Amino acid sequence: MNRFVIMTVGMTHSGKTTFATELEKVMQQDAVVIDQDNHAEFINKHYMKLRPSEGPNMLKFSITNTIVAYAVEHSHMHILLSNSNLHEPSRRKVLRYFQEKGFQRILVYFELPYKLLEERVEKTQRHHKVFRNASSFSEILQRQRGSQQDRPGPEEAEYLFVIKDPCDFPVIIGQIQDLCMDNEQGELR
């Protein structure tokens, strides 16, 4: 079976985790979501003293890399990476790793209207335990909007899906599921 890595890319509250969780449900035992927000929460709950106060959060990245490596080497599952991945060089590095490991790559870019993201952030019930250098999701959203964001291009992966409306979720989840199923069917022939 050829394996896929499905990477979600987008600003905070664009639906990356919701999308990945829904895709994981339809793919059942064949996929696993790896979400850096979970790793940040774990560090903040259990290892706050080790969390770096400045610079990149190398502890979080180390935990994520360990989980990714384990999933790649010790499972048969497709991997759903759920975090922002807005920085192109970092995103390309991760995608290159998976390509070298024989995975086919799918990018799902969340290009929702900024006004919708602002509304979601205002109403959010999500806990801010994942924060290290921000006081609110509004601050994160403003930073993401103001920073140089690198829109994924079709040359980065074998497949690129763009979500411009939350109503697109079911259709794109179905298309990705079909890609994975068609791939498995091709292997059986």
C-alpha cells in the first residue's frame, strides 16, 4: 500500500484540526492525526520548566518529530499533519522527508475569508494552553495576517486542495478518501 501524508496549511481557526479529525474518522484505522497543539499542551501541563522562553520551541518540535518518525517506521497508516505550516521552507522540508520515505503528498490549504476567521476567534472556546508568545488567538491571527505567508503551490506535493468555504470540507474529504482508496485498490490488482 502506498501511503499518503496529508498536510493542512492555514491560519488559526481555519478548520485544520476539525478537517483532519473528520478525515481520520472516514479513513478509520488507516490514518492518524499528528497535531502540534497537542504536543504544546502536553509540554505546558507536564514540562513547563523545560519549555524554552525564547526562540523556536525545540522541545515541541522534538516531540512531534519523534511521533512522526514512529508513525512512519512502525505503522502502516496515512499521516495527517495538523498545524499551520505557513512557512514555505519549513513546509517543504517536512514534505521532502515524507517523499524520501515513499509517501505521496497531499496539501490542503485553508484560504477562508479573514472576516470569518475573526468571528471564529471571537467566539472560540479553545483553551489557550498552547500559547507561548501570545496572549490570545486574536493576537495570533493578527500576526499570521501581518507576516509573510507562503501560499502552497502545486509543485510542493502530488495533490493540492484549496478550501475557500467550510462547506467544501465534505467534498474534499471524500476526494482524499477516494485517492487513498484508489491507491489501495491499484496495489491489489
